[in-house]
Amino acid sequence: MSTALTQAPTAKRKPFGSRRPTLAEWMLIIAAGLALFSLVRIITGANGVTSTGQVSAALRLAVPIGLAGLGGLWAERAGVINIGLEGMMILGTWFGAWAGVQWGPWTGVVMGIVGGALGGLLHAIVTVSFGVNHIVSGVAINILAVGVTRYLSSFTFADMEGGTVKQSPAIDPIATITVPWLSDQMRELNGKHWFFVSDLAGFIGGVTTNLSLLTVVALALVPLTWWVLWRTAFGLRLRSCGENPTAAESLGVNVYKYKYIAVIISGGCAGLGGVFLAEVASSIYQEGQTGGRGYIGLAAMIFGNWMPGGLALGAGLFGYADSLNLRGGGENVHALLLLLTILLVLAVAWQLWRRKYVPAVITAAVAAGLFVWYLAVDEVPSQFVSAAPYVATLLVLALSAQRLRMPKSLGQSYRKGEGK
């Protein structure tokens, strides 16, 4: 018998684009993206797009969005749609501020998580036990959270010195950390405006300067979530409830229990995002403080294809877009029009390679319009800068919609024994 017949057949590696990228491929993608940022910075002269301050602000704004998205990931992997993330964040801001003012910031962190988890528990009772439509329940929680927090503020914060019905007194800040030598060196290197090297230095400097301990906790939750959901028996059972709860039940999984656990953890993550807004981003509670970040977190989760790593990239993108508004980045947004044009041209090439001609024509038309806008103006109006996070949300969801794969039983009502 020939050697060719005795050898086991080798599986062909799927082409890139039809499988999930490996870690090495992700690193190459990130490096290519940073190189593209650097090229646009040099062409336009907008050195602020990768400055240490810009990256630091983007990280601070990305954390609450990422925590909300992480909450959505836990719930939706178990098959429960959580539109109520916004309301759970609101509960987290209020409970975190209320406890933080009286007993210190870390007690506020714990109580903020508890407040969000209570919202998650309510959502689980209504959707899992009573079978109410998940969207209806989530919207109701968002509305309820606004009313409840205003009512509670009327006889708590309003009676405290420096507080009102819509605002709490100041909360003691959570400690921050800075890597002194590395931070100084990266800031100096970033100021030289070299290609790629200075941009990488700006990124490293941004994540090593005045980094809140709560930010470190939030960043650690991303790999922890991945490990729990994809590397433990508990995570496998929980995800099976979102894929096929009837099959999971037949294998002895208590579907109700796992859905409850997932939605309560979801609320706790969103509540932690709310605490971050109250204690790190501003040091006070203010009514309307969440500003729709719960919804943007949900969009980041969808962009990330219900995966922690993709979610983190989506949150970073939205946080960066929001930081442009915070730092008055009209010039920077104008430079990013050129970046977006280049990305759309690359998308056109990708669509042509896959023989999707109609989307390619539409994308090319949008790219041409953006390039004409870039050439016609020197600075983008402030109104567009304010809308940048929401425009980014729409664009990202539109461009990523074709590769999404949600859990198969997401949003479906489940009753024990219904498959028998």
C-alpha cells in the first residue's frame, strides 16, 4: 500500500474571513490599524488623534460602555435579550453614589453592583418565570429606573449638604495608578510624532497614566468572562441555554437556574458600569448620567459578535469616538474622515473580491462622498463631533451585520418540558 494511502487526511485550513481570526492574526490586524492611524495623522497633521491624552480619555469613556456590553453578553448567551441595560446602569449610578457618599467609594462599588443586579433579577423574573416579551420588559426597566432613582433622590441626596434631587454630593475618588518611568518615556516619545512608534507610545502612555483601580478591575473582567463562558463546564451549560434550551434540559441542565444567574450577572456588570460613571468619570451622581451608554454597550456587544474580545474592540471604538467630543476634536474628526474613506475603499476591495457587486457600489459611493467632504472643509462642525459616537454606532452595525451569528434561541420564550 502506498504511503499516500496510509497517511491520515489533513484538514484544510479555512480561508481568512470564513473563520475566527487567531491571536496572531488579531495582533496583525491591530498593528495594521495603528499603522493606518499613523499614516492619516502624518498626512493631515492632526497629531491629537493618537496622543496620550486622547487614548487616556478614550479608555475612560470605553469602560462603562464595555461593562454594559459585557452585561448584555452574559444575558444573551443564555438566551435572554437585555434591552434594560440602560436602566440597570442608572440603578448602578444611584446606588453606587448613595453608598459611596456615606461609606466610601469601594462600598459604593459593591452597592452599585447590587443595584444593577436587582434590576437584572427583576428582568429575569418577568422574562424567564412569567414569559413576558424580553424587549417589553427591558424598556419597562429603563423607564422604571429613571422614576425610582428620582424618587429615592428626593429624600436622600436632597437632604444632604451639596446634594439636590438630581445630583449627589461629591464622592471620594478611587485611587489611580501610574507607571512613572514608562509613562514619562511614552509621553516624550509620543511628542516626537514619528511614524507608528509615536502612535504606539501614545497608546501605551494612555493606558499607564492615571489608571483608576476600577478600570483595572473592569479590564480584567473581559478575559475572565471569556474563560468562564468558554473554558468551564458552567459556561458550557449556560451557553447551551441560549442555543437550545430543550436539548440542554434533556441533558440535566436546570435552564431556569442558568438563565437567572446569567441575567443577574448581566445586571451586576451594567451596575458596575454605572458606578464607574458616578465615581471615576465624574465623582458625583447626576440624573441622566448614563447618556444612552447602555444602548451603545448593546451595540458594542453585537459588533463583537457576542464574543468578549470583539466586544472590547467595539467598546474601544465607541469610547474613542466619544472622546473626540470630550476633547473638542473638530480637527481630529476631520482627519478621521480620511481614515474612514480609506477603510471604506478597503471594504470595497473586499466586497469585489467576494463578488458582492451591489454592496461594493454602495460602499464606493459613500466613500466618495466622505472624501469630497474631507476636501471641501478644514474642520468638521461641532454638531457632527457631538454626534460622532452615535454615527459610529450606526456605521459599525451596518458594516458588521452580514457576519453576525447570535445565539439560536435568543429572545425565545422557554417552558420546562415543552420539548417532550
